[in-house]
Amino acid sequence: MITTTQERPTISIEGISKTFAEGNAEPVTVFDDIWLRINKGEFVCLIGHSGCGKTTMLNILAGLDLPSSGSVIVDGSEVTGTSLDRAVVFQSHALLPWMTVGTNIAFAVESRWPHWSQQQVREHGQKYIDMVQLKGHENKRPSELSGGMKQRVGIARAFSIEPEVLLMDEPFSALDALTRGSLQDELVTICRKQQQTTFMITHDIDEAILLADKIVLMTAGPNARVCEIVENTLPADRTRSDMHRHKNYSPMRNHLLEFLVNRSDSSKELIADGKHDSRHPPLIRPVWAEGQKTIYDQQETDNEK
Amino acid sequence: MTNTIRLKAFLLTLLLVTLFSIVWQFYVSGTAEDHGMDAEYAALMGSASKGGSNLPGPLDVASTVLSHLASPLHYPGTDQPGLLVQIGYSIGRVLIGFGLAALVAIPIGFAIGMSPLWNRALNPIIQILKPISPLAWLPLALYTIKDAEMSSIFVIFICSVWPMMINTSFGVMSVRREWMNVARTLEVKPLRLAFRVILPAAAPTIMTGMRISIGIAWLVIVAAEMLVGGTGIGYFVWNEWNNLEITNIITAILLVGVVGMLLDTALAMAARVVAYSD
């Protein structure tokens, strides 16, 4: 594939599909012909209904699973297994319960830099424990922490190995709304500061609008595809407390909601008609216009810009 | 609240033991007249001749227990090895056999748990060897090893090995996928994965297997020593049976129970150290 831009994307998903064949049952293709590019420093959210293979796709990006066809290219080389360059924040935090918070982080840091002294490992880990505001909880076991604190440790562990790409699988879905909100605030601060390339799966539209530069919308599975890519039209310094006042907030939100509620199924017909180019799904920029409730400044360009 | 329950439970235990001892004493003490029995025969029969039982009563046992406590290293009144020495032999054999079994069972269990191939290959062998009574191995052991001491240790080894092996493989197999995924994304090397992730994750299950094993080993050692002879608490019981020293047999039975409980408690405490809650 010829890259037309000067900057090569950090992640390039090239025509991947995943088929599950169990026993004598008819094999099921959860998603098919997925093309997606994530540039360095970009925060991309993936929204889609359950069963369109979001977690499978994230596992493929992480190298925990392999696609049935197609390939994933990260920094110019194909993903064939897991890598310390791609950190994962798991939905269920996945902390090791027999280790303390400090040891959980140190375990990751030691994996990344095996030759570091204990002192170096501890200082480096402490930086990330402080970052997620868990100072003073280093010696606690995960079972002594609340759900939100556990997920913070999961986030600190992922950041502590300073990965090229951060992969997050609905990291806040198991948390209550208040905790989720404060963690989103923290994540937005950290990601913007670190210019972290991030790919995140979510169900939450507001979460996607707050965090993402680009929002990838998938049709319902099986045979899910990338239906369109929505560019976030809100200012880059948006915060959870003020973003809903921006004039573009409502068009953004309505577009995403409309897609999830009404179009994720019907859009499959569009794909069946052959009018949809899987390689270059339409890039949508929902913006507000005078006198109109919502207006879609739809550009029929590709997402390669 | 828990303290009062604990106190009540303790008092209730005491009450039950006392009641049992009273019934026991009542059962063995004869009150009836001897039915014109020959005096010499009546003396031989003891209290049985008076309509009671020839089983010693709790007071007889208590005095025997005290005599053994007073002279733990030597059989009271002789220079033969005492109860403490005999039980020491038994504990030693169990610990050696159990320790060797752990050294063999845990690594093999690990391999079985990690590899579906090894699991499939070894499973039929384990399933056949597991239900064999450990004592059935004894003649074979005596014949091939030609050493009584080693043979009884072998019997302990063979009965301890299966529960530990099966539990280790089960514990390793059921390490959560998410923990393995974490290790994979961190590119953890195999040896580090085994010792820092799989072993701690499987440790509680392995400890359960060890507790089952030591329980079985302690059951088996008494029987093995009865057959092998020489030393040990099992030999002691059999020897006292030949001497018809029933109070000594009851004393030994009580001691076997107490030591068995202590062994289990020790492993339960070790299990608490490696336990984790999610």
C-alpha cells in the first residue's frame, strides 16, 4: 500500500477480518474488511454495538489475538504478537491480586527495563502512582481498593511502560458515573500532556466526545464494518464541565446517537449496495450552522489526511 | 459476639468430653457379682468377670497418658524408646516422603497444567495409579528397595504425590486468562511468568492439594509401620496389641489424632500466607 502522507501512521489496520468457527456450527465472521489508520498522538475511540467484535479488534491490535485475514501494521512492521510498545488497559483492570499496588506497577516497569536497579524501578513507578493520584496507597492490595482506584492502577501500569500506543477496552464501563467522570478528566489531562497515541473502545457517547479526536463508528455485527469516521469538531481544550456549552456539542452528540440508535443496522444495506468503500469510509464533521439544528459538513474525502 | 460463641463452644466441647468419659467409665466398671467363677480365672478376666468390660476406663488411660508425659523419651520403666521418639520416627517418615512427593508432584503438575499435550498424555496414567491403595505398593517396595525404612517412605511418597499433582495442574490450568494476557502484553519471560504469575496464582490450589496429601500420608503411615515394624507409632500400636496393653494403644491413638491435627493446622497457616482475595 502506498502511503501518500508525509507522516506514516502509527497504526494501520489493513483489511482485517475475524471468523470464529466453533464445532459444527456455521462459522461466524464478526467483522470484515476493516481499514483504519491512527496517527501518532491521536486519540481514537471506537463505538459500536455489542457483538461487532470491538474487544476482538483490540486484542488483535494488542497482539493477543490474530486476524483471520488482513494485517495490522504498527510503526512499519506487522503485528505478530504482543509488544511492550502497546500497553493495554483491560476492562476488568486485571491487576495481580497477590501483589500490592506498588509491586503491580514495578512488575510492569521491570518487564520494560529488566536491567534497572530496584531504586530506579521504584522511582519510575512512583511517578505514575502519583500521576493517577494514588500516593499513599502503594502498599495496599487490589482487594483493598475501590473499583475506581483499581482501574487507576491499571491505567498507571499501562502508562508506566511508556508505550507507543495505549489500547483501552471500555476501561470505565464497570464504574459508577461519578467515578467514571473524574477518571475521564484525569485521563484527558494525562493523554493530552503526554501526546499519547490511544485507541479506546467505549459505549459512552459523551466519553468519546470528551476524549477522542476521531470516533470510529461500526455497523452491527456479524460482518461488521467501519461505517464512518467522525471527526471531533469541539475545541481541543474541551473539558467535561464545559464542552456541552459549545455549539458543536449538540450536532456531535446527535450524530453519534442517531447512528447508534437508528443507523448501525440500516447502514449494512448501504454496504450491501456496494456504495461503501471499506478502505475509505466517509469522514464526517458534524458542525452547527445558523438556523439549522444540525448540519453535516460531510466530506467525501478519505480518512488518510 | 464471636468471643462469647467461642467460649460457649469451648464449654460445650468440654461438656461432651466429660459426658463421654462418664459413660465410658460407667460402661467398663463392673458392679455385678462374679457368678461363682474360679478365683484365678476371675482375676485374669479383670472387671469383665464382674459384668463390666475388660476395656480400660478413662482413668486408667489418663494415668497411662501421664506416665508417658512424664517419660517421653523412654517407655515408662524401661530404656526402650518412648512415645515421643516413636511418633518422631513417624513424623520424620511422613515429612521426608511428603517432601519428596512435593518436589516431584509440583513440577510435573505445572507441566501438565501448562501443556495440553502433557495433560492428555499423563492423565490416563495418573487416573490408574491414583486409586491404588498405597499399602499395595509395600510388598513391591520391600522387594525392590530391600530396605524397610525406605519402603515406608516410598509408601508415603506414592500416596502424597497424586493429590498434589492433580491440584497443581488444576491450579495452573485455571490461572485467569486476564492475568496471562497482562503477562503477555508485558512480554514476561517464561521463567519469570512461572514464578511471578502462575505460581502465586495457583498457590492456594496447590496448598489445598498439600493439605489433602499430608492428611492421607498421616493415615497411611500408621498402617505402613504396623506392617514394616521396627519403629514408629504404628509399630508401637501393633506391639502393644501383642502385649495386650490396651491403655497404651488408646494413648497412641489419641497422640496420632493430635499430631494429625497439628500437621493440618501447620499447612492451613501456610495456606493463609499464600491466599489472596480478588
